[in-house]
Amino acid sequence: MRLNDSTDIALRIMIHAASTGGQRITIDQIVAHYHLPRSTVMKVVNALTQGGFLSAQRGRSGGLTLARDAGDIPVSALVEHMETDFALAECMRPGNACTITRRCRLISPLEEARRAFLAALARYSVADIALEPAEFGLTATDT
């Protein structure tokens, strides 16, 4: 299973936000720290805000903070929100073109694997994956 790039970026943003001790972070800080295109960060931040994972405040003293306590945000919920397609094979997609779908014995093991993947992620919260600022190169002025 492979996470899409937006999910990967969302996880990094959430780790960053959880690791700042409740201080606001800005899109510019995220762009600079992770060397990502601003438009990509904006898109992911928008999805995280709409999903209730981040709170955004506009203006001079604005920025991003976690919408709720990091311990209350399961990593699985974040991944499920960001992933647009959990179909691991053609046969798992609506309207698939596979000619053996009705008799296929692969669908059940793949679905079991998908559920196990999400169950493993559900055991962890954003607080569990947060780092100390120094662990990923942030200084007191970056947080």
C-alpha cells in the first residue's frame, strides 16, 4: 500500500503542528522547512482545515494550529480523510473492467489487508508521532 503525496505532506504538517507546543505555524514555515511548492501546501492545509484537523487564523498574527488535542486525532482518521482511493486493485473500484471480478478470490484478502493497515494506524494518535522540535531541525525561532 502506498500513500498519496498529499497524505504524506498532511502527516508531516500534522507532526510539525503537534511538535510546536501549541504555537501557530505558517504556510511559509512549512514551505521552507519541507521544500514544498506553496500551492501544494495550501491545498493540503485546506483539506486538513476542512476536515477539522487544523484551525487557521488569518491576519498578521495568524497561522495554523491543531483543531483539537493531538492525542485525540487518530493517524488512521487523517489518512482516511486524505486518501481518495483505497482500492488496492482494479477489482475493488466501482465500475471496474476486470472480467473475473464476480469469481475473484483476491478481493477478500486485499480488503483484509486494507482493514489491517487502517487498524494499525488507529492505534496511534498524532501525539504519538509528534517529535521534539530539535528532532526534526526546528529551532525556537522556527516554532
